[in-house]
Amino acid sequence: MSYDDQNIFAKILRGEIPCDKVYEDEFSLAFRDINPQTPVHVLVIPKGRYVSLDDFTVKADREEIAGFFSAVGTVARELGVDESGYRVLANHGRDAHQEVPHFHVHIFAGRSMRGMVPKAPTE
Ligand code: DGP
């Protein structure tokens, strides 16, 4: 899948659409999810053009990958959820129902989260 420069996170990175920014550095931008699933729900995205985690880990260089994942930890600490706990999730592709085709990591926190993944639908 090729990168779509019109995806919503590309527009946020270009400043064409506003976001509730919580962190930014050389490699990454973090902002609050528009549709929060937990009291704290923040998205961390790389500044480079990567469709998903798969694309990122194939194409990004080591410095970018290290910088990005380091930023995820920094954001969680700055949000003050490192003591209480948090969940990190990245959706890749169809089965994971990835909606936005720019790699992003969700940080969920602020309440207890039971169950690793939703149960399979019963038909
Ligand atoms: P995913 O299914 O992993 O691709 O999740 C995409 C997330 O992006 C979803 O939780 C909602 C969020 N989202 C979609 N559009 C916007 C937007 O314009 N602004 C912000 N802050 N979040 C968005």
C-alpha cells in the first residue's frame, strides 16, 4: 500500500488540521484522539511518511525507529500515567481495522482495562 498524502494525520502534520498536541520532537508528534476510548487516549505518530507499523519497521532507519519508540515512553511519562499504567496499541491492516493509513500508536490510560482484545463476533 502506498502512502496517501491526503490522510488525516498527514494533514495534521502539515498544520492543515488542528490537533490537541501533547508532545513533539524531531521524529514524533503526539496528540489526543478525537474519539477517546479511555480517560487518557493519545496518539503518537512518526513525522515520516509510513502507512503502518509494518511499513515503518521495513523502511525507517534505526535512529527514527529508536527516536519514535523512545517518544512513546516519554509521552506516557509526561502524561503522568507511568505509575498507574497504560496500554499501547498499533493497528496494522484489515484484520486490525486500521482506519488512518499513517502509522500511529495509541496510548490508553486512566482506567483499568480488562481483556487483551475484543472477543470474536458470534454469527
Ligand atoms: P486506528 O483504527 O488505529 O487507525 O485509529 C485511528 C484513530 O484516529 C481513531 O481512534 C480516531 C482517531 N482520529 C481520526 N481522525 C482524527 C482527527 O482528525 N483528529 C484526531 N485527533 N484523531 C483522529
